[in-house]
Amino acid sequence: MNKKEVIEKVIEIIAESTGLETEIIRPDSTLFNELPINSIDLVDILYSLEMEYDISLKLSDLEKQSREAMEGKPFEIDNVVTDEGLKVLAEKMPEIPAERLIKGLTVTDIVKLFTVESLTKLVLYKLESSEAEG
Amino acid sequence: MHLDLQNEVVLISGSTGGIGTALCEAFLEEDAIVVPLYRNPEKYEILHQRLLSKGFRDDRIFAQNVDLGSNLSIDSMVRNVKKRFGKIDVLVNNAGASFERPFLLLEEKDWQKGIDVNLNNTARLLRSVLKLMFIARKGAVVNISSLLSHRYGRGVTVYAASKAAVDRLTQALALEVGLKGIRINAVCPGVIDTHMAEPLMERYGDKIKQHSALGRIGQPEEVAKAVLFLSSGKAASFITGHLLTIDGGQGI
């Protein structure tokens, strides 16, 4: 499954879930700020993607790859992402503009930085994981 | 009024108990497809034989053995139902348990078990089933709560507390999912003529009847009728987040 196909499907599902026109949903659009998506819409979108690709998506998967890359160092302390955590996030999620990965970012707020492309990468990561397991 | 529940796929947890049995029969009478969820195969076999003996068609029954304490087991069941019918229209969260013990004699594990069975398992099943309802933009959930969620409760604190939580779960969740076409309501039965109420009836039976405006306890079928109504997208289309007490006036 290539990235282009998945991103088109993600955009289609976002459009179906929110009623937005596909033309205004760009890969670099942030879900919560630039697109009028609320948390319930996100649930809907994740459910639809789960059904479409027969995978399981959790909100905690959003930063899972970054946590796994920490090599034992703390990713967060008291819900605030550490400096090392911010660096890893920047590496793992280059689609997020650097100026948004600022000191004081909480784990809870990471989802607000998520773009359409981030969601696509998450689906691809899960598809690869499930293929590896299978 | 027709309830328009024909061919609706209806999941009923705790199907082998008194109210669960009445729920299965009531939905089958409406020609719905019933998915009884059960844990004990022997108890389910009794229910199954009863349903067949009443003339209900076996192909309208798709029973599933599920451990409501396990996400894996629940997800597997939901996949089975989706594969067979492609949808879930109605979920009745009926599984629950009560035991009587003074609060100060409850051990941590007793408390945890009460919260798990009555609240956590309900939430777990909801989380999985709502996925299909979200996609379908349609669905109805009825949680079986209790009169004890807001009245009485001496000796059954964990049951009362967990059912109060189910009430609030019902209302808060109704706010979250209403825009997706999903209605969530609860019924709060008073003392109903089931095995669960037997210890209570043995000790306080006459008092309970005297305290009821209708002078009697309820029958499981009377709870089932209210659940049918709330499940019906035709009859209860504008009702969500509601807690319907069914107690013959016991709580007045």
C-alpha cells in the first residue's frame, strides 16, 4: 500500500466524517486548528480508518514511535514532553513545523499538532506493524 | 404503534438472567435479530431451549460467548456480528451483578469487582460497539441501570455507586454521540421478579410491595417493554440521555 493511496483515503474519510470538501483538506492541514475537526470527529475518523484497513488505532499510538525511539530516556515528565522528547518528535514527525514543537508542550497537546499527513503515517506504521506480525 | 425493530440487530449482554431473557423474547417478538451475549454455556442452553420452545426462529438468534472483561473477546464478537450482519443497531447493556454486604466489610477486591462488572464492562462493550454505530451514523443504546442509582442502597453501596456512574455515563455519552445519530438512554428498574431480587424479597417482600404505589413488584417483561420503546428509532426518536425509572412507584 503506497503513501499516496493512503493519504487519498484519509482525506476521503475526513471529508465523509466532517462534511468538508476534499479540496480544502491538504496533507499539511492540522486536524484541530486548520480543519474544523473536533475530538468526536477524530474518533469517527479513527474508527473509519480501523474498518477500512482492519487495524487498531489508539490516541496513544500518536507518540508511540517517538517514545520507542527514546532509548530509555524519559519522553515526558508529568505529562510535559522533555527536551529530548521534543527532538525525537521533530525527527519522527517532520511534517509538524518546528516552531510548534516548543518547550512546555504536553503529551495531551501533541494530538493538536497532528496533520493529515501524520494520520497517514500512523496508518502506514500500523499496516507495516500488522504485516510484520502476520 | 409499530416500533420498526424488524431485522434490527440487537446485542443483549447478560442475556441469561431474568431481565435478559425477557429482553431476548421481547425483541424476537418484534422480529429483530437478537445477539444474546453470555458467559455460561449451560445457562445459555437453557435460554436457547426456552426461546425455541416459544416458537422463535433459530435463524433470528446469533448467540455469542463473550468475556466482557476482555477487549479481545469483545472485539472478536463484534467482528463476528459485523461479518454476519454488517451492522449493530441496538445495544442493551444488561449484564450486571449485585451482592449485599455492609460497606465497611467490603474488601478491596469486592469493590473492584462491583465496579468492573457494572461499570467497566459496560464501558468496554460500548467502546467497541459504538464503532459500528459511528460508521452507520445510527444506533440506539439502552443501559440497564437501577432505582438504586438514585434511591436507597443500604448494604449495596458498590452496586448503587456503579449504577449511578452508569447513569452519568449514559448522559455524558449521549452528549458526545448525538450528532452521529446515536441515542443513549438508561432504564432504572426497581425491584423486579428475578433471581437477583430473591434475597431482598425473602426479607422485605411485604414491605416493598406496601411501599410501591402499584402494590407489587415488577415483572422482567415490564422492563423489556420500556427497553423496546427506547430502542425504537421510530417511537423514541427524540429521546436521548434519559433515565427512565420503572419501579411501580417504589421510589416515590
